[in-house]
Amino acid sequence: MTPIDCLIVDDEPIARDIIRTYCAHLPYLRVASVCGSALEARAVLMQQKVDIVFLDINMPVMDGISFLKTLKIPPQIIFTTAYKEYAVDAFDLAACDYLLKPFSLERFIVAVDKAMEKLQPAANAFVEAGESKDDDFIFLKADGKIYKVMHDDLLYAEANGNYTKVRTTQHTLLPAMTFSGFEELVPKSKFLRIHRSFIINKSKIDHIEGNRVFIQNTEIPIGSNYREQFLRQIGLSS
């Protein structure tokens, strides 16, 4: 997978270190530079291409909102700030996401997911052919190989950061694609979202017990927000 170059812009050293640490947990993110001010960041952007900018708002000399307004073709911007009152301005400027400090690694990954989807849509970047939902298969790129996976061999998929763990009858694959990208590839009539982190093949359900689905001895939770729709999709009422 092509590395995603990131720029961290924050006047607080601790905040910069936290974001750099979070980036280190995601091997496809490469920190191109770390800046303590918007003017430093502007100089970096004049010299090199950056895909994602993690941008603080409340900084001396020039704040993050003003800085973004100076960029004619901005990268994907993820604001990182302790002040929620700037959110409307941020989204008016088409920011990718808005992280309110202190934010968790999980929330950070969600923001990166959004930026990744805009940078390289999953269907174009990772599926070589057979992506039509009229087909009964998909192609997934994982471990340096391209796998042709029949719909009938797919058991379930699990969100795993910017990757998606795909369990089939023969393999466990980890294609570098987002969970929402995988969801777009498979027909919704056969594959059901039953949890924010799980999509299952309806035909592979062995049994349902309480708020759990069992597929080949694997226990998969049913999210409370998905339960009612799931029961309707399999012809049951809640």
C-alpha cells in the first residue's frame, strides 16, 4: 500500500507527540513533517506534497482556520482542537473531520478512515475487477496477492482500522480497504450489517442466540442499533 504522507501542525509539544504516536500505530501513515505553527506548515507545503494535515486551530500568529483559507488546493484536513465552537467554521471549509481534544486512538482512526476514503476510494484502489454487484464474486488484494472470492465463500467481515478482516471458508484476508469500502462491494440482499464492526453473510448463519449470531463456531455480536433492522431482514419481528 502506498504510504499516506501526513503533516502535524500544533503549537503544543505534547499534542504533537500524541498525534505522532497515534500515526505510528498505523503503518500506512508516514509523518512527513511536524510543525509548531501555521507559517512553518505553509513552508513545508510549498516544498512537498502532503496527503493529510492534522491541524490545530488555536495557534499564535495565524490560527488553523485562517491558515486553511490560504490554501488554494488543500490536502485532507483533520482539525485537532480543544475548542468545539470552531466546528461549524471547520466544516464550512470542507474539513475532513474535527477531533476534539483529548481524543482516543479509536476516534483518530475513524478520522483517518474518512480521509483515506477521499484520497483513494476503496472500490477503485483495491478491487481490480469483478466489482459489479451483479457478479457473484469480488477481487481482494491482500498479502501481495489478488484473491478471487466467491460471495458464497464469504462468511463475515470485521472492521480493523483502515483494514478489513475478511473471513472466508478458506482464508482470513486483511485487504487494505476500509470497512465502509468493503460494504459497498457486496450486495446488501446477501450481506447484512449487524454491528458497527461486523457484516455477515446471511446464508452462513448457523443460529442466533440472544444478541449473538453464530457462524461456524464464531460468535458475532448484534449491535443494539442494528438488531431491529437485522430481524426484519431475516423475516423475523423484534
